[in-house]
Amino acid sequence: MSAPLVIRSTSEILWPSMVPPWPRALYCSGMSPTVWSYPTRILFGAGSASLTGKEAKSLIPDRVLLVTDAGVIRAGLTSKIEASLAAEGIQARIFSNLSSNPTEAEVEAGAQAYRSMAAQGVVAVGGGAAMDVAKLIVVRSRVDRSFEELDDAKGGDRFIPRELPPVIAIPTTAGTGSEVGRAAVLTVASTGSKTVIFAPSMLPRVAILDPELTVSLPASATAATGFDALTHCLEAYLAKGDHPMADGIALAGLELIARHLPRVLRDGADLKARGAMLKAGMMGAAAFQKGLGACHSLSHPLSAELGLHHGLANALCLPAVVDFNEAVVPDRVQRVATIFGAPPTPGSCGEVLRALRRSVGIAGGLAAAGITREQLPRLAALALGDACHQGNPRTCSESDFQALYAASL
Ligand SMILES: [Fe+2]
């Protein structure tokens, strides 16, 4: 194995919810500065998962809970990681009793496993669910309040301490980017609702991107998670707000996806393409601290209410959203079109995304996924209640959402 590439961003950690270290007078004058923050240490490279133990040693010296799921264990993806932890004298216990949409009961069971071994931190190996549960377990290790009280929409982040035990995140899919994110989602038992828990201290200390861990991902999951990464980059680039770093990362992520998503679908064992998609997934999540958009508001009810895969739901709604947004940000939309090989002309971006979708095996639209016209009014009401469209460059009404769903059928 060649030495992994270690990507370091700013050494100064600026967290949006903290008072930044510049003069108070700046605030008092009404000049609130924008905060740009990319603090995660990231190891990238084929075989880099075997360095987990070395990375963990200074953070989690003796006992670690390894959070993963049954599919990841069956695919044999944890063995190299367990061996590297053992080589450093770190005792690891596996917790894998979690589903693709984590519940409060699963998190509490994980927290119990964490307490019972007196763990000092968590290594998460898997997709977004494993990484989210890992973050929530370390929250629970320091906070007794109910997850309903910790709901970010209710200001629950004020109850979460600025220091939490460390999480090391090792993704086995290329899409969510949760390894560089500060949020986690779980279904809370008392409300039955998906609830976002957010705190800067939930950010993993280290992310390890090893393309060897994604080669066994089936084609359908590769396409859907790849479209999730694409949607993160595209929505971040179009989102309202001034964030040149996020814009640059989003454009670079889109270039990686345009070149490598079709390639990885042709040959799932292509490590270079798998690596490029892992980078793009991570970059999409780094970029969307700028904001997301209407596509995620459309896709969330499709997943929460009707069980559609999140990335697939994004893939099915994204072209219509791009067409809708082109009226207000034509230059940005047409710049994205050129990245995917289309001319910078009206409507070309939506069309090239539809063609890409077909080429990676996602045929048809929402109707082919079982969504009916009768379901659209309720879905549109839920989409309006979702927070993501606050970042969309064009304001969306409930009837806009209904039209966007209809255009995606
Ligand atoms: Fe997403």
C-alpha cells in the first residue's frame, strides 16, 4: 500500500454556533462575518483502513466500540479494521444492531454497549446510518436528556457539550458524506418523526476514505448514492449565500462525478473511480454547509413516508429542480451543464442529468418508483415543511412543490 494522502484543512476550528475569535466590536457594528470551516482530518487511499489503529491510538487508547451493520460485516469489511486496532493494543467490541433508518431504541442499545465496556470512543464503519448512530452514541455518553429535547429544530444543540468522545468515521458508500458532517438523524420514539441532532462536537475527528471498502457496493446502490453526492454538490453550488470555498469544492466534486460515476458503473472494481466517488461524496457534504435546496425537500418526504432510497429520490427529482432554478441562476446552472458535457444553453443541464440518470440504470421517474398523482398534494405539504429549501435560490411555494413532483413523475 502506498502512503495515504492526508488532507488537512484549517487548523483553526471555527464552529458556526460558537462565538468566533474576532473582535466583539465587529458584531456590535452589525458586520457579522460569514464563517467558513473545514476542520476534518481526512486520510485517503486504497488500503488506508488498515491505518485505523494507528490513527485511533492517540484518541482512543484502550477500548473502542466499533459501530457497523450486518451487511458490512457479511462483506468482510471490518476484519482489516479490527486487526489494525488489535495491533495497537486497542480492545474493540462490535455493535451492529442497526437499520438503514436508525431508531432511538437502536441508539440506546449502542449507548448501553458503549457504557458496558467503558469505551473511550467509537469507530464507525458503514454508510450514513452507522456514522449517525456512532455520533449519537457519543452524545448519549455525555447527555442524559431525551433525543426529543436535543432536536436541533428546538435549539437542542445548547444541551450538547463542546467536547465529546472521539468518532473515527470510515464510509463504505460514496454519497452521504456524513464522515465530514456534524449532524445525525434518528427516528424519535415519542414522536415517530425523523429528528436531526446537530452539534459541532459531533464532527468525526478523523475520516478514513478507503476505496477498497466500496468495491463490493452493488450497482443500484452505487448509482443512488452517487446521485446523492451529485445532488449535494449541485444544490450547494446553486444555494443562496456567499461561500466561495463551498462553491469551489462543489464544482470540483461535480467534475469528479461527471468523469467517474459512469466509469464506476461500468467496472465496480475500478479503484481509481471508486476513490474519486468517495472524494466527491465527502466534498458534497463539505460544500453543503453553504446550504442545500428544493431537491432535498422533495426527497425527504419520499423517503420518510414512502420508503424511497434517499439517493434515488434525489436522482428522480433533481432535473426538474434544476429546470425550475435555471430561471434565477442561469449562469450557474449552465456552468454545471458544461461539466457534464452539455452546451451552456437553456434546459441543457436538466436534460444531461436525465441522460446521466438513464445511463447509470435509473430508468423512468417517480411513477416508475410507485408514486401516484394522488399522493402529490400531501407530499408537497410535507416538502414545504422541510427546512432544506430555505437555501434554494428560488423561493418555493406548496404549489411549486406539487408542480416539481408532477414534473418528476
Ligand atoms: Fe442527501
